[in-house]
Amino acid sequence: MAKRLLDVLFSSLLMLILLPFLCLLALVVRVNLGKPILFSQIRPGIYGRPFRMFKFRTMTDACDENGNLLADTMRITKTGKWLRATSLDELPELFNVLKGEMSLVGPRPLLMSYLELYNHRQATRNNVKPGLTGWAQIKGRNSISWDEKLELDAWYVENRSFWLDLKILAKTIVYVLKRDGINHGEGVTMPFFTGSSKKEQ
């Protein structure tokens, strides 16, 4: 109950305070990327239940001659890279938090197709609501491997508490300002998860 109260109060307050800034970001996306301003995708929520997650759009819809979308690194724009590097593209997820589909803190909502690839321990990440930020985000974000990231998610589920959430929120602010954990090489997205490289203990 304390976690849900924190989610409602903080998400409502942030949306109210950031409303002018959100409108400005929407205008930036509209001018640089066109329509739609928001990117939405079905992601797994608690216990794997699907919900529609919203983010600011960071990529074009450029396709090859066969009509297939180009690779992420070819579709992401300078504006999109900036939005991702600063995590500003995630701000519309505050709406998902307010609706109760997400929490401020929890494992990040990944792709529906990953659900069948998790081992038993990794699958425990779905026992809580996905989060706007999480333990893995302040421990390396995209600079760590999938095995490390999913282990950190499992650790959070086992050790979650109101005070741990407050710690993660505080560190997230510092983390984003420092812009740590971003892959500046080929792109700013993680490679697709294809299953754990380690045998389950």
C-alpha cells in the first residue's frame, strides 16, 4: 500500500510539475520526427499480463526496399539519441504508473517475446509491477550484460522494500544527470535477449 501511495503521489506531482516541459518535448519530437509523437507497445506487466506502454518516439519508420524496418541504429535520430541518453523518452510512462500498470521502481518492462526465454529465477522479475526505473538501471543500465541485468532484477524482487525504492529513486536522479550506463558505440539499445548464457543453478 505504501508503494502504491508513493507511485500515485509522485507520478501525479511529477506530471503536474513537468506538464509544460512535456508539452515542449512533444513539440520537439513532432518537429524532428513527425507523427506520431508517442511510441506505444504491448509489454508484460505483473505476472506477465500485457499492457500498453507509452514513450516519446525516438526513431523514424524508415524501411528497406522490401518494406522491412531498418535496424534501430539506422532509424534513431540525433533527437532520439538525446532523449534516450537523458531518459526523457521514458517520461510518458508516468501515465502508466498513475494507471497502476507500472510502478516508479521495478524491473523494466521488456518485450513479450522474452517471457518464454527466462529461466525460473529470471522469471521472478514478473512477480512485481515493472518500473520506470530499477535496481539494474542504477547498476549499469545498458552497459551490463543480460545475465547481469536479469540477476539484478531478481535480487530486487527478493529484497524490495519501501526504503530500497527511495534509494533507487534518489540514485536514478544522479545517474541520469551523469548519463552513465549508455552505450555510445553502435547505438543506445541493448541487443535482443536470446536466453541466458549461464545454466540455472
